[in-house]
Amino acid sequence: MITKDMTLADVVKAHPNTIGFLNGLHLDYCCGGHDPIAMAVREKGLDVDKFLAELNQAAAKKATQRDVHDDIEAFKTLKVTEMLDDLEATHHVTDRRLMAETEELLNKILIVHYPHHGKMLTRLHHLYAGLKAELEEHFAKEEQLVFPLMRQHPHPDSQTLSLIQDLETEHTGAGDVIKEIQELTDNFTPPADACPTFRHTYVVMEQLFDDIFIHIFKENSIAFPEYAEQV
């Protein structure tokens, strides 16, 4: 039974099949998912009791196909070093591909739709460019510095734990930019005059952000805490 005193991160860790429900409400379960549900839901202007009832219904439903639920359940069974390998082989690859595709599409619609949506698209382009650069640098830091240190030091040392805290701070920064983009695009709702490329840009961008949220959740709520316990 999920209660209002639990956190969204705890809920997703125990019930990964709730991710779709939470994404639909644009509730943050990764970077800002450590506040009690009652607080997080009220900040969104939602009724806590109604939300809890619907959340428990979502948690009770069984996954009908191999999806995020199975992925996270399998991830939780891995050793820390295996988790790091999995993150690099899956999310780092997927996110880089989607980032490149989004950048190309966004540049196209910025030019084509500038006459009617120039202000919004210019802001979106600026936010996304900064986010992409930060994520590329973040992935490089993980792959070339922090993850190798975690593998070399199976029992955490202060330097590695401090670097992990830096990664978590960067996760929060990326999450804040994504939330700003969600607000700017009205949660990826294309304008009435949007062409197919404009609509596809929003679809790909939303796919990217959904994967980033799961990526961050796996690190913040599963891999990093598991590593910290290996004293």
C-alpha cells in the first residue's frame, strides 16, 4: 500500500510500472523524487487522496509486456559494476542517439517556423543546446572518471563519494532545465500550425527526456546508494 509519507523515488523503486502514470502527470521521481508524496502532489495542485488512489491502482496493474518495469527489476539484481556497464551500454548510447536526432530536428524547425514561432523556438533551442552540452560532459565524466573509480574502489572512499555527489547535483541541474523545457512547450504540445517535422521533434524530445529520467533514477536511487553501502 502506497501512502502519502512515501517518496516517489521509493514508489518507483518498488513499483516500476507506475512510471507511465507519473510521467503522464509530469511528476519528478528521479531528481526531485525524495520529498514525501503529499508535498510533491500538493505542489502540482493535485488532490492527494485522489492521487494516492490512482497511484495504488497503477501499482497493482501487472506489466503486459517487457517494459520499464522489467528493466528496472532486472537492474536492481545486478552488482554495482554490472550496473555501471549496463548504464553505459544502454542509456548512454540511447541518450546520445536521441540527443543528436533532437538537435537536427530542432535546427530544422527553428528555421522553417521562425516567422511564426521564433521567440519560443529560439528559447527552446538555447535551453536544449545548453542541456545537450551539459549531458555530453556529464556522460564523459561518468565514463572516464567516476565509473572507473567506482570499479577500482569497490569499497567507497571519500573522493569517489564526493564525485558521486557532484554527479547527483548535475542530475538536478539537468532535471531543472528539462522541467523548464516542458513548461515552455506546454508539455510537448505542438502549435496548431505545426508541420509533421515539428510534431516529430516533440515526440523525439519527449522520448529523450523520458529515458533521461529513468537513467537518472537508476543512478540516484539504485546504483549510487548500493555502492555507498559497500563499506
